[in-house]
Amino acid sequence: MTGHAGQTAAARRVRVPVEFVLQWDDELVPREGALALFDELGSREKTLHANPGGHLEVPDFELDASGRFLARHLLRRA
């Protein structure tokens, strides 16, 4: 990630499971930067969900998927 050494270092320290939601046509977060950040995540369990649309056009089913992801990982750790 060019120009974002702090973000890269922080991403490499992430060790918890990650579900990364990417809007393919995001007008605020460049796709290449988001993909580079995902690549740098240090978690052994990471998933990328990419959808067409802009920053605020995350599909409802992704919100449902995020809820299931959190419940799965929080309940597993309890």
C-alpha cells in the first residue's frame, strides 16, 4: 500500500477473523487500495465480499452476512 505505512503495519497485526466488504465502484475508497489492504491483513481467516455499486450501496444481504459472521465468531469464543 503505497503511502500508507501505518495502515499496512496495523493490517499486518490483525489476527482475528475478518469479513472484508468491498464495493467495487466505491467513490471514497479506491478499489486497488482496498484490495491491497485486504492482502496485508495478517489474519489466517479472512474473506473478501465484493459487490457492484458505490460506497453507500452495500446490499442488504451483506448486512445479514455480517451479522452471521459476528454471531458465529463471538459465540464460538464465548
